[in-house]
Amino acid sequence: MALAPNGREKSKSHKITMETDELRRRFLDFFKKRGHTVVRSDSLVPQNDPTLLFTSAGMNPFKDYFLGLKKDLKRAASSQKCLRTGDLDEVGRTPYHHSFFEMLGNFSFGDYFKEDAIQWAWEFLTEELKLSKERLRVSVHKDDNEAYKLWHDKIKVPEKWIYKLGDKTNFWPSNAPKDGPNGPCGPCSEIYYDQEPNSRSEDIEGSRFAEIWNLVFTQFDRQEGGKLVPLKQKNIDTGMGLERLACVMQGKKTNFEIDIFRPVNEAINRCFDLKFNDHEVRRGNQMLYNTSVGIALYRQHLYSIADHARAVIFAITDGVIPSNEGRGYVIRKLIRRALYRAHLMTLHNLTEPFLYKLTSSVAETMKTYPEAREAAKSVSDTILGEEERFLKTLELGLSLLVDKIEKAKQKGLKRLSGEEVFLLYDTYGFPDELTHTIAKEEGFEIDQTGFDRLMDEQRKRAKGASEITEGIFVTSELDKRLHELPATKFLGYDAHQGKGKVLLAQMEQDKGIIVLDQTPFYGESGGQVGDQGVLKGDGFEAKVEDTQKKDSYHLHYVRVLKGRAKEGMTVEASIDSKRRDSAMRNHTATHLLHAVLREVLGNQVRQVGSLVHPDRLRFDYSFGRALTPEEFSKIEMRVNEEILKDTPLKKEEKGFDEAKSEGAIAFFGEKYGDRVRVVSVPGISKEFCGGTHCDRTGQIGAFVITGDFSIASGVRRMEALTGEGALRYIQTLRSQVQQAAERLKATPSELVDRIEKLQERAKKLEKEGRSKPALEINPKEALEKAERVGPFRLITERFEEASREDLRRVSDQLRSQAKQSLWLLSAKGEEKAHFLVGLSADLKNGALDAREIVGEIGKKVGGSGGGRKDLAEGGGLDLSVLENSWKGMISSLKNYLEQKT
């Protein structure tokens, strides 16, 4: 007889009865038939929600409906992608914890309440899914007699199967009556499935019962002192984990064995050539695990990797880029946790990246989200870059830890301080669990209290920096006022001027926010900055310094020049037309650039961010390497070819599904409604876009790329100019070429030839020994003298009478041996002074940028410069300036490093 994953015989009820995709569809169809609007899953990145880093529950996208601020929906149902990090240590260890999961939910906003919610939940489980009533249990809040009677009297659940529980488990938010936060809250009723009907345990919170559905009855407003005041609008908010439901329906013991996890688990094992059954895990002839404890540990590592892979892949798909702060830091942490789990699972035999290989498996198992398949190549490249960086970090961290242990032994110590462990974790990304393991093997203790204290301080700093606010239903007075108003009608697609009535004027002295019933002012969104201009009314005039879009409202941020804005007055709204036209040129050019990048580099390229400003455009895109000069030129030429065609643009409103089926590209992570605006350049580009655009491509004028560089693993940033900006840029370059030619006594066309001859002459002189002795530096001594600034070693050297070539040679000598280091070198030339900033090779793809540093120093000393991310030069200083400003240059560099750490 076949064995279940725990080694027990499978019962007939453990046969797969319904796949996960079918369960999702059945749930949404069930509630659609009962008057619910089916809403697509929102992005994992919340839109306009200051309380969250990630969408963590099905109700998150509906907050304004629960608050009564929006009223166009009464009933809704969704299957929402969610990401939570509160229980990461439980992932893989328990059957049901995840960092990424889908939450099925049905919602009522002041419409039906407990009776219908309970009735439909029971009906869906027992009639639609045919779950046995004898294996279902329910809990209610101990004081919620209404819910108890509905379960007992109407649904006919036996009294012994209804559990009355307290505020911690059956009130939402947990313990809200006592602990808060203030705001909407209420009792809840949970539905459990009996996984072990032959067990005698009746503990509803024990392993026997799987919690599958939580029905929240939002009926109170919690006020100061824990007072619960009945809400005028009572709401229903339910949440059912799709993976948990699939686990029950497919007769599995853990969520990680269901159909959508199985291919991912198999892909992980293939990455390491592992062969697995219920009794042993092998790699070739090597036995890795062959005891029940070992198999359980292997499963824990395997399941954690599968879970974190899903979380990482969907977060990056929705536009989150791994970084050292905010959402990016969470994703970087999940990638590193997955790698660390693999390090343990393979018995410390992780030698190369593997997580990126799981992208296609995850995308294929989650076909209901086609964006994961569309973004698979770029997501894979991004993960690969992160893995390569961390594997180097792992090697460096091990080296540092061994060094610390050896030094401690020499001093006769057997304890590592909390500061040392925290430095390894926070600065080098070295897992503290691995530090504990290695320390224990060496007979060392860890100052856990000190480490925990530093971790707690870090969490507080992160919380403050993230601007995440307390509470679940946090809303400002402005939000409340806005949602009492009709949506702003946007006139700006067709007009630069228009009359509007002031619906809201929130002023403080001469500055404030004005909302009109209609406006030609574009509110910042989709990467395009907001319009500027003027509002004029009866005795009133104000300069609009910025326009922001919040939901369906355009907020004019104004500085009053004359009079006072009054609600109800009519104003003439006029935008800065020249500024708008420049932004339009850059926005249309951005669409052309996106299309051409995909054409030249491949369809794996996707937009992950953009800035459309009147002065310039910036386009962040997924790509795993630097462009070749040929690719760079081809992209610039192709965009200009499309401009010269003077193609008319098409701008039309369509249904979301219709636009997608026609091939329109959506910006991942952006929130779209059922109706969308599609902007097309026939024959080359079709994108979802609410921005303002040219009528014809020829209006762009010209397109010039000014830079392209890496900003994160697998992500590059291209900057460009159009129209007058492109012309001014070309004129500046021509002037610089002319100046260089004059200094070398050549024509511009002779410049390259003249430079080559000068280089040949310099090499000849050097070979003949007639040139000055080359500068030399002892890298080892320089590193020993280097100053520590956070995790970095800072080398500063000043030379007399040296050329730029000399400084570059010294920089190369340092780069050959230095790690986690950067250097500031300077020298006096014949007439001017110059300086150089370089980074060690391991910092090349990190947060530091030599160009930024040179720019900051240049501001201090009146110089200028540029270069690459890992090597940049500045110059143009008077000799006396270098002498007087050296300490200030070092101070400026230290400040930069401290900000980065």
C-alpha cells in the first residue's frame, strides 16, 4: 500500500480531490453567484497605504470601503497574494506557516452580516466542496452569543463542536479590547478541519485541527480606554488560506505537499542532485539523511526554500528590487535565508547559485498570475545577482568569524560579544544562526542578550525610517474629507486651461492643498511628475508648485500670491504649458525606449521604475549585464528612427482583459481598474498608461542617451534627454570637444589621432627611462594604515607632482589586494590639482558609487569630474585649494560612507 509523507498508510480520504487552481476558481464563482464583485489580486506592494510594507491580508486593498470612505462596492470577493514576515522562523517547521500565500476572502461593506457570512461559509465547504460535516469544528468569541446561536441553532453544529474562546484568538485585531489599536474591530469565528479523526485530543488549537477559515465581524469602534462603540456600518471580512484549503482537500499533512508545491520541491532537489524517499536522502552515493530526525530536518529546509522562493519571485515580479532598505531589504533577507537553508540542507556543500533556477517552476505552478511567467527571465537574473553577492558574503563572513575566534583564543576568551555577532549579521549579511553553529563547534558562547538588544534597536530604526504608521485603519483628516467629494475630472488630455470649482481648501498661512471638481493639472503618477502652474479666482491667485494624485483626486499644492481660497469659488486653472510639453516628449520617448530595449536586448527586459520629468527621463529596467557600445548606439538610433517616422499615437480606453489580450504591457506592481487607458505607437509600442503624451512621435524632436549604469542586481538605469534638452547636451559636448582640440592644437576630426600619438610618445619616453619614476604604493601597508568607517576601510593618500595616469596606476595596485575598501587619492599636476576615488572589486555592485563621491567632493572644492561606478576622477582645482581642502574632502567622504551604512 502507498505511504503518505509521514510513513503512514494513506486512507481513501487522502486522494487528491481538487487542485489548487480549481479551488480558487470555485470560491470566486461561488461568491460571484451571490452578488459579489470579483476583484483581481492587488500587487504585493500596497498602493497609498502608509501602514504596510507589503499586502499581508485579503482585506488590505479594501480598507477605504471598511472605513466607509468608498461606497461603489457593497460586496466583493478575491484571491489575494500576501506576504508576511512575522513568523519566518516557523516557515517549514510547522505545516501551515508561509511568508507568501494566497488568501481567499469574501467581504461585505455595510451590506450582509453574520447570518449570511456563516451560512455561505458552511454551504461552500460542505455543499460546494463536499467536506464532511463531522470533520468540521468552529470557534466563536466567548461573548458573541449571536454567532453561537447561528452555528448551533441554524447550521446545527453540535454544542460540543463549538468552542468559546477569548480576545487573543477570537477577536480582531488580537486582544484589541485591551491592547488596541483604536478603530474598527470585532469578534471572529473560525472554522477548523479535523485532520486526525481517530485522535482523542480535543484541543481546538492543537495539531489535530487545521484552521482553514476566519470570519471577522467588524462591528465595533474601539475608542480610548478600550471602550467598544457599535459601528454604524457593520462589515464582514473573511480570510481563508488557499494553501491550507488545498492541503485539506488533497489529503496532505502539510501545505508544502500540495500540487503547487510539488514541482518546486522537485526542482530544488534537482538543483542539488538529491534523491529522496521517506527513509533517506542521497546525493549520488553519499548518504545525507537516513533517520527520522534527519528526514524531518531535511523537510524543514526544503519547505523553507520553496516558500521563500515563491515570496521572492512574486515580490520581484511586482517591482520590489533587493536592497538594503525597506521592502528591498526584506526580499534580500528572504533570498539569504533560502541560501542559508540550502547551505544547511546540503551539509555545508552550497557552492553555487541555485535559487534563480526555481523561477520557471514557480511561474508554471501559478499560471493564474501570467505576469510571473512574463517576468521570469528578468526575475531570474535579479535573483542570480543577489545569490552571487551573498555567496561571496558567506565566504567573507566565514573568514571574518574565524579571524575573530582565533583572536579571542589568543586572549584566552571563550565568548563572542553581541556587537561582533551583530556586525557580521548587519554589515556583512552573515546569518547569526551560522555564527552560533560555528561558535558552538569551537567551544564558544555568544552574548545573546547583547545581540538581541542591537537587533531590537535596528528594528526600531527601520520602523522609523520606513514611515510605517501604527494601527491598521489609519487615516488622516484629509483622507476623510477627500472621500466625501466627487472624483476630480481630469481635463488635461485635451486642454492646458480650464475652470474648476474649489471643493476643498486646506490652508496653513500662505501654503496648502486645493482640490477642484475638474482640472487640467496632471497629478504625479506612473513615473510622470505633477504639473505646475497658476490658479486665479475672484481676488485670489496662487502658484501651483506641485500636483499629486491620490486615488481619484488631484491635489494642487499651492503657494498663495494674493487673496484667499474659499470653498465653492470658481478659479481659472492654467498649467505651465512649456513644462508640460517637455514632460510629454519625455513620456512618449520613454515608451519608445521601452519597446526598443525589448527589441534589441530581448523580451526579458521589463520596466521596474521610471521618472518622467520635464528636464529628463530616467528608465529603470531589468537586464543582467552592461550594454555593449554597439547595443548602446543601436538603441539610441532605433528610438530616433521611430521619432523621424512621425507616427500618430493612439490613446484609447479599454477593458483590462481586452487590453491584455491585445498585447498591451502593464507596469508590474501598478494598480489598474477594470477600465484602463492604453497608449500606442502603432507598430512598436502598446502600454497601459494614464500619462500625457505627444500626438505624434515627431514632436519629441531628438533623443540622446546620457548614461546607463547598474543600480541593483539585474537592474540598470538609463538616462536620456529629448527636445531642447537633447540639443543643449549636444552643444555642450561639441564645445568640450572644440576646447580639447584647441588645447591639443588639432581640429575635432584629428582629435583621436592626436591623442593616440601622445599616448605612444608617453609610452616611448617611459620605455627609454626619460619619464618620471612611476608612483608606487605598498597595498598591504596602505590597508594596515586605513581608517575604518563602518564596514569599510578608507585609504587616503596625497602625492606631489603626479599625473592622473600615476593615480590610476596606484588605484590598480590597491584594487589587486584590497577588499571592502575604497580610496581617495590626490596629486598636484603642472597647473591644476586632481583627485581620484576608487572601490575594491567586491564593492563594484554594491551601494557605493565613486561618481557620487567625486560629485560630493567636487561641490566642496569647486571642481568637477566623472567616471565609472568603481573609479571616478575629479580635477580643475587650483593648487592652493587642494592644500587647504584636503581634510574637508576626507570629511565629506566619511559623511557619505556613514549615510550608506
